Amino acid sequence: MAKVAKQIMISGIIELPQEEAVLLLEAGYLVMQMKKYQDAFLIFNGVADLIPHSDVPCIALGNLYFAQGKFDEAIKEHKRALKRNPNSALAQAQIGEVLFFQQKFSEGIAALKKAIEMDPKGLTAKFANELLNAQKKHFFDKLSVQTKSKRGK
Amino acid sequence: MSHPDIVNLGQGSIKLNVNAGGTIKTSSNLDFSTQLRKVMSQSAHLASKATSAAAPLVPGASVMSAVLSDAASSLAYPENSIAGMGGFKITGSGGNFLQSFEEMQQNMMSMNMQMIGVQRQFQQMSEQYTLASNVLKTKHDAEKNAISNIR
């Protein structure tokens, strides 16, 4: 007889199967990549309301603002994620990334170092290390000039 | 009657000229030199045509084509050239081989410099691309991990 995997339920404002939450968030990211930002916002915001204790939908919202170049709003969402889960290394690393794009390098480095301390062996630490490496090689200096010139047009 | 400078070597028809000094004798028959010049002129003309055809594709080919064209015209009209210089003009207006050669060298040098610049630029772009690629990959992995472990 085939084994049926036990469904993990997330207890938010209603009981929600984990699979469905994952599906919704992945759909939101796909829609975001299609540049349908309003639709992506509705999905992420809906999931954030459904699971009020999770940091992940807030990080997704932060990424959505970041993709639109709204850096201040992105930082607000990542900070909301940190309020929900103070141990969220990913939210901390995302703050560092946004700060680099805002040319706030010393603050960004501090945020990323904190993220590495939170989860030194995880995937987030790898992400933070790559960001630090890119910053060392002045990757974000040139990127900011390009972004500014694009906005100017 | 036998010539005083020519020695007969035995019974055969082989004769050796033993005159060490005296005047240099030149052949009055110029057919060979004319033919040679003609052939060289034609081949230079042909090479000039080939290089001019390749000029848009090969760096420096346009200069080479001009030089070969000059050489072909010099060989075709030897009265314009100085004797002993193989038919190439040294001075005068129009095509100037040495000047063209120097020009070609200068062009090649500047092209090499340009090439080095382009290579450096390409290397920088490649480095930037690698950095961006690594950042995006690790970000994607971290986010995917966070989503699949949502509780």
C-alpha cells in the first residue's frame, strides 16, 4: 500500500495546509516576475493576513517593493517580518541588500554580519556572504548609477 | 680562332672563362626581367584585390591592400621607381611603400591597444555578471528554503 504523507497544517486565522501556503507564495513570486505587481501584492498580502505569525509573506512583500525600486517600503516590510520572527536571518539579510542599493554601505554590512551570526551555516549566510563579496568589488556603486540614470530617463 | 680568356677543357665542348677582372658583361636580352616584373606585378595586383575584398573582415587589411596596390603599380611602371629598389618607389607623391608600412604598423598598434581595452572591458563585465549571478542564485535558494519550510 502506498504511504500517504501526513499533511502539515499551519494554524493561522484559519487552519491552512502548508502545501497551499507554499503554492500561494510561489504563485505570488511568479506573478511578480511577470511584473504584475498589483496581483502579486494581493497574493502576498492575503497570505500575510492568513498566517499572521509568519515572517515569510512579509519578506515576500519586501521583495515585491524592492523589485519596484521602492526601497523604503521594502525595509518597512522586512522590519515587520523581523517583528513577527526576531530570529529571521533572511529578513535581516534582505535589509542589508536594500541598504546596499540605497548606498548605505556601513549599515548594510552591519545588517549582513548580523544575519550571518543568526544563521551561520544556512543558505541565508551564503546569500549574505555573496552580498558582502559583491560590495567589496564595488558592484553596488555601479548599479546605483545605472538605476539613477534609468530613473532619469 | 679562340678567345684569349677562354680555356678549352679537353676534347669536349665545355669551355671555361678565366677572365677574373675586366668589364662586367650584361645580357642584351631583357626578356626574362620583363617577364619577371610582369608576373610579380600581376601577383601583387591579385593579392591587392584579395586583401581589399577581405578588408571589412580583417583588421589592417585595408592598409595592406593599399601597400600591395602601390607595389603592383610600381612593378607595372618601372620608370617611376628607383633602380635597385625592386621596383618600389622611395619618394614622390602618391603611393609610398615605407610610409604605408609605417602607417600600417601604427594602425596595427592602435588596433592592438583597442583590442586590449575591449578585452579588459569584457573581463570586467564578466566579473560583474558572475557577482550578480551568485547573489541572485543564493537569494533564490534562501527564499525557496524559507517558503518550503513555512510553519
